[in-house]
Amino acid sequence: MDCFCMDMNELCKLYNKRLFQVAYGITRDYYLAQDAVQEALIKAYQKMDTIEDPEKVGAWLSAITTRTAIDIVRKERKLNDRTASNIEIETANIKMDQNVEQEVEMNLLKEQINLAINSLSLDQRKVFLLKINSGLKEREIAKLLKINQNTVKTKIYRVRKQLKDMLMESFSA
């Protein structure tokens, strides 16, 4: 068992290009291929004393580089999968938080509006709800309630202004 020892600088000069091609063929990424070659050369240096046949150094280094590149690709995939799933989870949580917050805000707003509407006089409420809920036009409301169309317009204007003032007051408090 003859121990083969070669200078690491010589190995790098002789095999760097070949090892890079092997690594790049697997990783399809310039920087990951460089990392794979570097790691492979470190592993090779640590196991240099196990080389018995100097003629097989190239094949030996290529095998180490291949396995190292495959390991790097696997690590990258896992990292990318974790990152993608974390981003999906964070995005879903943000959306859920926003949806919950929006829903709460909408419910509070509806509650405030209902309180404001219920505080109107019966006459004002009738005109307003016929306009808003039923979607009737002023002349249809006037006919239905047997009042002047201009009176309906005035009541709707005043109710809207009153509701706006009430809501503004309740949200500024």
C-alpha cells in the first residue's frame, strides 16, 4: 500500500475546470457549482492519504464532486421548499389577520350605522330605509307615503347629513 501524496495546488490547477463542469452539470448554478467544487476539494484533501493509484485521482475527485453537488442540490431544494412553505404560511396568516381585522371593523361599522339609524325618528327612518334598502326613487317613496317629492328629497338629505355627523362623532371619540 503506497501512499500517494500530491500538492493541493497542483490538484486544483489540474482538475478545477473538470470538477466545475461536473458540479455545474448537476447544480445548473454557477455559484452552487463553485461551492460544490470547493467542498469536494476540502473532502479530498482530508482523505488524501487513502489514494492508492495516482492515475485514478481525476475519477476519484469527480466522484466526490458529484456526490457533493447532489448533496448541495438536495439542501437547496429543502431550503427552498421550507422558505416557500414559510412564505405561504406567513402570507396566509397575514391574510387571515387582515380578514379577521376587516371583519371586526365591518361589524363595528355596521353596528354603529344600525345604532345611528335606530336613533332616527320613525318618519325619518321610513324614508331613509325605503331609499337605501328598497332602492326606491324619491317619486316612488313620495307616492307610497303620500307626501311631496321635494319633502322626500329634503328628508333624505337631512337624514344622510345627520347619520354622517353621528358616525363621525362616534369614530372620533
